[in-house]
Amino acid sequence: MKRCVLTAAILASALTTPLYAAPTGIVGTVVVVGPYGDQAGTFIFSLSNQPTTGCSNNSYFEVSPTTVTDAESRRNIFATLLSAKLTGTRVDVVYDTGSFCDTMGFPAIYSVALQPAS
């Protein structure tokens, strides 16, 4: 049952945002995940190897209604990240290396997926 739920969360985390520069992926361990700001449905997270992008604030990734317009997708991404944080599972985050930034200057993401144990 757990596998089905995680698989569904991973599949539902695909985003429908435009590509601005060069999308790339990074695999890391979730360090922080939690709500952020005043806008409902907005949260931030960081990885153990947080990358530098063309955004003004590279401390975290941000997921919000601005970058992920579907509320269910945002909830699934949050559940995937929280699961990864609690179990120590690594995640693959696809983000834009250019200027796809959220309202607070954090880099926005395209997708998040759990990485199988090696």
C-alpha cells in the first residue's frame, strides 16, 4: 500500500510550467521542508547539496500557486518531500538553471521524484 501511495505521489508531481532556460536535475537529501509566506499552498525546501541558479535567493526551492497552479500537485509534491525527509530517501529535483524564479526570488521546480535505494 505504501508503494502505491508513493508511486501516485511521484506520478502526480509532474508540473505544467514553462521552460525558461536549461532544465536540469539534482539528486540530494531533503534538509528542510515547511510552509512559507502568507500565500496558502506555498512551501520551501532545501537539499543537502542545494544548487546555485540564476535566481536572487538560492537558499531554498519554493513551490507556490504561482509556479504550480494545481493545488493537488502542490500537495503531492509536499507529501513526496515530507516522506523523503522522514525516511531519509533521496529525491531528484528538476529545476531551471536560468531565471524561473518564484515571487520571493527562490528557484522554482518542475518536478520531484523519490530515488530508489541503491
